[in-house]
Amino acid sequence: MNQVGWDEGNRTPRKVPFEVGRRLTTSRKNRVSPATDVTPDCVVQGDPKLGAVAEAKLGLPQDIEHWDEDVRQLEKYDDDLTGWWTKDEKIEKHDIIALVPSSRSVRFCDVVAAGVKEKKWSFHRKLAVVGFHKQTGAEKTFLTLKKECGDVSDPNLNERLRISVPIDILHLIRDDRKFLDHRPPLPLILQILWSDLFVKYAAEAEPDPEGRVTQITISVAKVTEDLQTYYGYKSAGPRSPEIPKAGWIGEALDALTEFGLAQKSGKGNYLVGYRKIRRDIVEFFGRRCFRNERKKQKAAAKNKNQGTLPLAFPAEPPQATS
């Protein structure tokens, strides 16, 4: 998104429409998923006639036989998609970009090429495989992009990606977006709630005389709205995602009640006893999530059938020594 909107001549960014997880609709002729909604990781429109759909693969399994599904997902976007920022939601053409860790990008190119040769899949639109990796220098950290195979339609962008583009990572994280279109693990959601949001609520609440626990009244709607405003994405229309989703937050607040850190006070409302946690917060919530899930599994197994073999549970993680 950063590079599609970059004006190389003036060395300044252009304002271009883009969204993470925007909902597009495939045509009835789609070879993989006809007439259905798809949500690419990135949709960006460089001009009214040219767009790009990108899928980011943060990790690929070591066994390349499992990569076929990832290529099929890209093939799903090789279609006359509806949902662009135009009057009829159509666009003249768009490119498909696979963002792959640099350590896997060459092999991913080989898998794509072999599948095309074997007629396992085909692409009528331009497809580019772009490797990415993080570089840490003395003063700055960069996310470097380099095209390993294929092309994009914009000749300037195509050449920049061919040579490789280092992007100052501060340009990418300046808005502090902690949520994307994939639901994070529950301990991480709880850590963001406790460390980034509830601490602000507590500062505005009636102070605790003993300075231990501050009672804060919250709701799923309010928490979701604040997280979307400051750490995620608010919906800008019927095709825009709402990130994080209210369902994620409701599950997180329910977990806090199970941990004894909150109480329900009506539909969608909670009373949280906020206190400082003087240890690693992800570990703190991770252990409670682990124990709670194990407890639920044991109860479910017992209720289902007393005569079946007991479930085997993994050993509890060791206590931290620091």
C-alpha cells in the first residue's frame, strides 16, 4: 500500500484508496469461488483504472506440498472483482501480489511456475511474488520488498520492486494499528485491552482509596469502538471491515469474568476490577487461558461419556524464572 501510493518523482506519498480486509465479490465465472465474497489482506487502487490485490503469507510450512492452497487463494483473485472505489465498483484491470518471506520467495515462484506448466492453475492477470524481510540498521529499521518473479502493471513500481525497496518501518507503524483482519490469539487481545485501553479508562475512573483495584464500567460496544478508532479500522462503508470485530471483544470480556477479573452487569456490559499486573501480561493471561481451556475440555469429556478414555492434555508450561 505504501509503494502503490508513492510518487517516486516528487519523493512524496500520494493519497490512494486502500483497505486491509476489504470485501470484494467474485464473478459467476470465477474458477475457484464463483459469486462469493472474498477479503484479501490488502486492496489498493493506484488510479481509477488500475488496482492491486495482495495476500500476505507471514509464514509458509516447510513442506511445499501444502503451498497449493496458498496459490489457489491467489487464483481466486484472478477475476473481474466487484468492490473497487469507482461508481460501478468495477476497475479496468488489477494485479495480484503475493507477499512472501524472502527465505521462501524463490521456492514459492518455482511452485507457481510448476503448477502453471502442469495446468493445476492459471493466471490471466499479472501476478508478482514479492519477498519481504526486516533489516535493522544502526539508526533505523527497514522492511525491504523485492520482486522475485512476475510483474506489476505500473512500470515505475515494477522497477522499484525489481531492484528492491527498503521502507522505513516507522512509516508503516506510525498509526499503531494493533489489529488486522485475522483474529489474534485471546491472550494477545487481553493484553491489548489491559495494557493499552483499560489503563486509560482507569485513569478517568473514581480512584481506589487503597490504590489497588479500580472499578471501571465498560461495554462491548464502547470497547470495540475505541479499539477500532485507535488500534484498528473503522468501517467506511458496506464493503469496509470493522476491525476488531465485536465478537472478538465479547469473547475476551467473557474470559475476564471467568478469570475473576470482571463481572457481567447486563447484556453487553461489564464491571472490570482493574489493577496493575506486575509481570509479563501476555504470559499472565496465556496461563489463565490455558488452564481455563483445559478445565472446559475435562468437563466436556466427563459429561459426554464417563466410559471413554480420558483426553490427553499437554503439560502445563513451566513457570518463568525471571
